[in-house]
Amino acid sequence: MAWLYLLLAGLLEIVWAVSMKQSEGFSRLVPSIITIVGMIFSFWLLSLAMKTLPLGTAYTIWTGIGAVGAFVLGIVFFGEQLSVVRVLAAGLIVSGLLLMKLASPSA
């Protein structure tokens, strides 16, 4: 169950990061509310995952899911630059996440 909590927490991190961008510095109400609610639930699910997963594993995977997801959505929805170096960097993050998962005890 901890891994499911962690996955959902990471996905919510993507949601709040994108909605924060859309909030335009918290000047737009709906994206601002989505950001705050997404953050609360993301942190809550992360805390549930951390009950059984090691701190380093849970935090690394949570931030990695958020980073790669925000990277992809930034390209798709916000026209951010797509380059070989950025894709390679995202690939290294994903590789690190996989290695962290493989090196962690099952929970």
C-alpha cells in the first residue's frame, strides 16, 4: 500500500506544480485552490508512505515523479524547450527512481 500512496502523492505533486504555474503567482483563484489542496493531499499521502518506506526512498521517488511529470507537462502544455540534454536529464532521473525502487525493501 505504501508504494500506491507514494505514486498517488507523486501524481498530485505534478497536479499542484502545474496548477501553481497556472495560478500566475496565486493571483487566479481556481488554480490557487487546486495548488493548495493538491499540496495538502500530496504531503498527506507522502506521510502515509513514509510510515513504512525509508525516508530517502520515499522522498526521492516523490520528487522524481513530480520533476519528470512537470518536465513532460511543461513541454506539452506550456511550450517549454525540448532538447536532447533535457531529455537525457529526465532519463537519468527516471533511471535513478528505478534504481531506488529496486534497492528498497518491499512495503
